[in-house]
Amino acid sequence: MTAIHETATAAASGANATERFKSDKFAGVAGTPKERVSLLAREVLEAVHGTIRKHKVTYDEYNALKSWLIGVGEDGEWPLFLDVWVEHVVEEVATEHREGNKGTIEGPYYVPDAPEQGARGSVPMRDDEPGIPLTWTGKVTSTDGTALSGAKVELWHADADGFYSHFAPNIPEWNLRASFTADGDGEFEIHTMRPAPYQIPTDGACGKLIAAAGWHAWRPAHLHVKVSAPGHELLTAQLYFPGDEHNDDDIASAVKPELVLDPRPSADGETVEYSFVLDPERP
């Protein structure tokens, strides 16, 4: 399957992620009060100034940083950079009050309005889609135990080569992306393929940082989900698999113990049970 991705580049993927962010989410930033912008911008800059003073940053180092920041923009990798190295802390703060499921980062490759498959169905995939077939059953409830009939479960994940539809060439538009609607008992059943670990793009500016710092670029295998129901807070999460060597050193720092699945062998692949508890919206 690798040959079909020969033209996939960090710049192209980054440009797609940037355009997707601008079309789906950019409008919301205009409502931030000026006082809040001033406070946060000032403290971020003060933190940068403190690092420069503490480590006696040289002009050569400063110019290397400046060049790299320009490269991040040219490669369209700001969504990748922020989602890999910053988002996990924002998510932690935003959801620390929750009594139900904990979530984790969305990442840069979410696309809304994936095909609806009902309460039980399969994600769209190619006839020769590689991987281990995975059947996932679960239930969506509120924190008081009430089943949330009609809850929406959106699922997306990379293919066996680590590429996402909509962001890499030569992949069908909605490959490995779908939406499911829980039945009257809040239950759902999803058929997909077990994803593989992958490296984030390394041929762009983010890859240059990784190489210069001597880091690795690996993300453990994971399923992305968004779970929603009227009157409840949206849950965004990633679900991981036991035994993955990068569960403990995920480049995106997004793995949480409660998000690790427990798959069991089945006649045609694996089965897993994992359910969601959503918090009611706060007043």
C-alpha cells in the first residue's frame, strides 16, 4: 500500500490541515476579549524572554529559531505543531472538571460530516484495506446512568501507512471515517480496521525540529472519536491499544491509561468493548 502515498508530503498535508482549520474553526477566535488576549500574549512572551535570559540564547540560536518559525508557516504546519506539542495541555485544562470520560487531543486531521452508518455498521474502506478487522461495541450514557439514545459517535483514523483521507493523495475521500448514531438503548457497533502506529510528517519544519532535538516522531496506534448528545458536553478522545511501544512516549503526549482498549481475538480479527459517559452541559 505504501506506493500510493509516494506524493504525500508534509507541506501538502499541512496546507490541507491549515485550510481545514480556517474553514471549520477560525471564526471562533474573533470573540476573545482584548483583555484576555493581552494577558495571555504578555505572559507567553514573558516566558520566552525568561528562557532566553536563563539559557543565554545567542543570536545564532535566535536566527535559527526565526528561520524555523518561518518554515513552519511556509509548510502549513502550524496546526501540526500546535496539536502535537501544545493541545494536550489545553485539553487537560478544559476538561479537568469532568465526571464522565476523560478525553484527549483532536489532532489536525478531523473532518466533519462523515458518512452516517446508523447504530451498527462499517466505516468506508477500500476492498484491499490492510490491517486486522476490529469490531467495537459500546454504549453512551450520561453521568447519572441514563442511556443517551441518538448520541453521535464520529470515528476517524489513519490507514496502515499512517495516512488520513482528505489529507493525503490517492485515498478515497471518506476512507476510514464515519459517523454512528446510538440506538434507543444508547448502544452502537462499529466495524473498522485496527490502525497501526505511525510517524507524524518529518519532511517539513516539524521534522526538522524533531531531528535537531534528537526526538522520535512516533504516535502509537489510535482511533479518533468525537461523542456528542443534546444537552451534554462534546467528548473528543483517542483510543489506544495495549502493548504499543509508544504508549509511554507518544510524541503528542496524548495517551491516558483510561483510554487504552482491551481487544480480544475473534474469528475474523479482534473485538473490543468501550463505552462513553458524557457530562451534562454546565449552566
